[in-house]
Amino acid sequence: MLKLILSRLLQGIVVLFVVSMLTFALLAAAGGDALTTLRNDPLVSDKSLEEQRRIYGLDQSLAVRYTRWLVGLARGEMGESFSFRAPVWTILWPRLLNTLSLAAVALLLAWTIALPLGSLAARRPRSWIDKLCGAVIMLASSTPRIVLALVALAFAARTSLFSVGSGTGGTSGSPLNILLPAFVLSVPLIALFLAQVREGLGTALREEFVQVARAKGLSERVVTLRHALRAALNPLITIFGYSIGGLVSGSVIVETVLGWPGLGLLSVLAVRSRDVPLLMGVVLVTSIAVLIGNLIADILLRFNDPRLREDAATSSSRTQTPAPAA
């Protein structure tokens, strides 16, 4: 397990370096910077503008600016936001917590809905619950997230149950406000989890080892939960791990439309203002979230499937065993 974590850590460092370098280059290729809009302000002279560019290092080459950012990051500093006039980390931290909370509630909703429905559909194929699950999967997977967000926004405006659209600050308001954006964010996951539980568990229930468990007189609940469900968990664990990073990095539409003060909305504000340090911080944090999600999936797979642990141990022993002398 330690070898797996160290391997993923080294791979993650390389990935983060490449992602940050490409992001920095693409932002530079887009043209303009945080001070470009000031050129249209008659109260700001060209001399003052050039002085500001020199102070923030915007007059230097792309390689120098990226190297300075990388050195600062190695010292634990992400720079200062041009828009907020504050250290990037102090701006990112509360919004990162908001996005992680949103992702956690969305995952909880997806599992709470998909697991019992998928289990019932797998145990009763071609029944009305199975047909209902098929309809839910088709509807949830084919509806764009932007449409879901707009419907949620209209629902909030009509019912006044939720306060949305005020997320430019760093606070999320009442804890109840998280439910609406979390549900919108969870809908594609509900379709994904439901389809996997329905198919994977249905296949596992037809396996020979499940029939043997039934022949031993075990109840259907024990057979399903202890034997069949564990056999069907591997794909679900993989999807779960990937979805953690996907929720953090893919919440831009939901947070922007519903005004949730998370990383997605912050990234939109950073792009609009050409705030390179802030946007680099958002990209770095979301990339780390994706890597951590993948690592969690790998670790959970090892714990759930003994065969993976045995393969890893066998591979490790082969690499450590010296080759026989000729």
C-alpha cells in the first residue's frame, strides 16, 4: 500500500507540473492581463500602468513569470490575487470548503438514491421498479446540467425555499441552501451509479458462488449484501474515486448558475478579470482533488478485492527476488 501511495505521489507531482505549465502558457496565449482593462480608464496614465505592470512582474517574459510562480509555490506561496488584493490561499480556502461540502452532499444523495433503487431493480428484473430505473437512467443521463441548474433556479425563485444567486462572497448562507445545487450536481452521478448497481449486481446475483450461498440456506438479504454486492463493488469504487475529482472540477456550471460560492464560481471570476495567480491556484487545487480521488479509488479497490493485493504482493516479490546465476 505504501508503495502504491508513493508511486501515485510521484506521478501526481509530474502531472501537476505539466498541468500548471500548460495552464500558464494557455493563459498567456489568450492575451491581456489583469491590468489590460485599465487602459480604457482616462484617470490611469500610461506611466502609472507601466509602473503597476513592473510591480506585479507582468512586464517580464513568460518563462520568468512561470519560474517565479513555481519558486513561490515551492515555498508554500501561491501569490497575490490581482482582483481581491489578498493572498490566493486565503481566497481559495473558504471556497474550497464550500465546493468540497457540495461534492460530499452530492455524492451522498447519489448513493442514497442509486444504491437501494439499483438493488431492487437487480433483484427484480423486468419488474416495474426495473423499468422505472431504466427511465430514471435515461432521463438523468440525457439532461444537460445547465438545464437542470436553470430548472433549479426557477424552482428556487418560485418557492422561496432556497436562497441562490448570491455567491460572489465567501459564505454559503443557510445550510439548507446546499441541497438544491447538490441535487443538480448529483443527477448525472445518480444515472451512472444506478446503471452500474443495476447491471453489476444483477450479473453477480446470477453467478455460481451466489447460487451456492443460496443453497446453504442463507437469506436473500445476506446473499445480496455479503456476497453479490461485494463482487459488484469494484466498478462502483472506481467510479466513486473518479467522481470525487470530477465533482470538484466540474461544478462550474452549477455554482455559476445557482450562485454557490465555490471554486467553480471563483474560476469564472478569475477568468473574467484575467487574474492569473488566482486561476492558477484554482487549477492546482482541482488537479490535486482529481489525483486524490484516483488514489482513494485505488486504495479502496485494494481493500475490497483480495486478488489485487495478491497481484501487487506477487509483483513486488518478483522485483525483489534476484535473478538466478547463469
